[in-house]
Amino acid sequence: MVKKQLKNRVSTLLILVLVSTATFAQKIPQRKIKKLIEKSEILNEHFTGFVLFDQDQGKMIYEQNASKHFVPASNTKIYTFYTVLNMLGDSIPALKYVTKGDSLIFWGTGDPTLTYSTFKSTKVLDFLKKSEKKLYFASHNYKGNFYGYGWNYDDYLEDFQPELTAFPVDGNTAKVYKTEKGEVTVKPPFLQPYFKVDPNYIPENFLIHRDFYTNQFTYPTTIAKTGYLQEIPFKTSPELTISLLEEKINKEISLLNITLPQDFKIIYSEKTDDVLRKMMLVSDNFIAEQLLLVCSSTLSNDLSTKVIIDYSKTNFMKEFANDIVWVDGSGLSRYNLFTPNTSVALLKKISLTINDKERLHSLFPAGGVSGTLKRAYKTDADKPFVWAKTGTLTNVYNQSGYIITRKGKKLIYSLMNNNFTRTTEEIRDEIARIITKIHNDY
């Protein structure tokens, strides 16, 4: 009897030792991560925040300036992403409409996809083309400026900063080409007459120039390049929106100022995941901003960035709503302020909401494979191990996302860098070195 009890005690002790050893082996030593960060000369030159979280154990591994606020740049799109996950179904609502007698009246939802980028849906155009009724566009439901709060007006010629509208067409940008015959051509063609040669124009940064207040475009007498030249935002207006639509459907449309009645119907366009994927992988600012307006359209007919941000913070991010300053959908504004802690908390919520590893990873840039991380990382045996959103402005570079280590650990991280004077590439490469080492060693 005594021998049996002793044997049981030994077995129990052995099990405890094995469990303890296994548990210890599963942990990533905080001191090693701390050493990895502290020995980085590059990261120690500027303001850095880092959080590393063990998703399997639900425990924090390492924190540095975790509750300090950073300019997030395009890490802001993670917050937009989560709002869309909670508010939109599997397809994007593209147009609201009612029929009254011989008239069809329609309102925009902010849908960014109509004849933009690689999106192919023709549901909206087909719907308007096939209607036998008189078409009216009700254009006054966007409640905001043509730019987001805190945007840099000096960037009005940049293709990453189109104006915001209730009913975007062609991404609110013109694409300019030079044919082999030497002619400058424009898409959409409606804008062609607004492009003029200016013999006195000598380009510095932009081959094509636009007047800030109008759609007067100028280009030099001599252009050496053939093919694609430039993508440049145009000055939006309800009248221009109508003209662009009329050109596409070959039908007349009139403007109308009318309140949306309760018996409206909706036309849907692209798959929501496809639009989110485009936003996240290439960090498309236009899509991000317009998607917030689409979310706003599900609350009322008024499209407002501020309203939907306040709604999202109150309903989907209430546990850290008071710890963030969030003003736009894309991160173009430096008024946005997030912490590494809040971004990791949000990434945890995203992972739980999607609950599908393959889908989750497909919606984020993959290191060495896709999007803004394609050139930042090398794969491991041809497989990515990091999926994260980048965020880049002058003197700002951040990464927040997911890591799977060689031993199969699932980690979440946010590594934020502000106020550096080195090149962005140097900061990016240093982050890639650190994240790769974490993947390799643990």
C-alpha cells in the first residue's frame, strides 16, 4: 500500500515537472525580446512603441511605450476595417433609390467601386441603363468637406488623395496617357476638353497640373514618355458626377434635392471582402474614406465620417474608445492618435470576429507575398509568417498585425515609429529584422 502511494506521488510529481517544463518552453522570454529591442540602434534613435501579445496563452509578452499615443498613418485602416466588418454584409450597398410615377430618384451611399481600379461590377450602371423612367440624382446627402479633417491641401495633385463624395465615379480621378501618335488622352473622356497645353509650364514634380479650385489641367508642350503618364484627382461637383454618369449610360440625368423616403430600395455592388482586401493590401486611402461613408449610409441617408467614427467607437470599441483620437478613415490626417495597446486589442477583436485563419490572412498584406509587405520580408520555405497593416507618412512608419512563429505560436504585434530622421526604408528593414528573428527563434 505504501509502495503504491509512493509510486502515485512520483508519477504525479513527474507529470507536474513535465507540464511545468512544457509550459516554460511555450513562453517567449520577455527579457530576450527586451534585449532585442534595446540593442536596436535604429529604434532607439526615435520614439518607438512595441507590444507583443501571445494569442494562444492570452498573455502579454512585451510592452514598450504601449499606452503612449502615436500618429498611426495607415494603421488607421485597421479601425476602418473593423467598422466595416461590423456594419456591412457580404456586399457593398451602392445606391439607394425610389420610383415615383415616371421618375427614378437615386442617392449615393459613398460606394467607391464604380468604374474604379480593378472592380468589375456593372450592377449600378446596368440598373440605370435599363430603367425606362426619368433619372434624377439626389446629391446633397454627404455631410462633410471634400477633404478629411487635418488633410494636407498641398497634396491635392497626388493620386492618393482624391476628394470625397456621396457618389464617386472613376475613383474621382483622371488617368492620363500619351498615345504613340503623341496625343494626350484622358479617362474618363468627358474631361478631355479640360486638358490644355501650356507652353510656359515647366514641370517640377508633376507632369500634369490642375488648378486647385477648378478642373483646368495643363501639361507641357513636350512629353517624352509614351503610355501611362499620371493619375490626378479632379475637382468634384454634383454636376460633374451627373456628366460622368451620363457619358457611361448614354442617358440624361437631372439633379434633385429631395429627402430619402422610407420605402427606398438598395442596389449592391462588389463583395465586401474584395473591397476590404484592396483597401488593406495596397493601402488605398480613397477606398478607406469612402467605406466609412458607406457604413454611415446604413445608419441614415446622411453620409458623415464623424458620425460613423463616433458610432463605431461607442458600439464596437467602447473598452478603449477614450484612449484613441480617430478623425478619418485612411490615416492621412496627423490628428489621428492611437497606442500600440489599442491596436493590439483591436487586432484581437478582428481575429475573433473573422474566426477563419485563411480569410483573415487573405485580408492583410502578407510578408514577402502581397501588398505593402511584399518587399519588406522574405518568406520562410516559400510561406509567409507575418500578416500586417503598414502605416507610412513622412517621419512615421508603423506595422501592426499577426505573426506565426516556426514553433507555431500565434502572436499579435504593433510596432510604431514616430519622429525618425532616417529613411523609411531603414526603419522598415529594421522592423523586418526584429519580426523575422522573433519568428525564427520562437
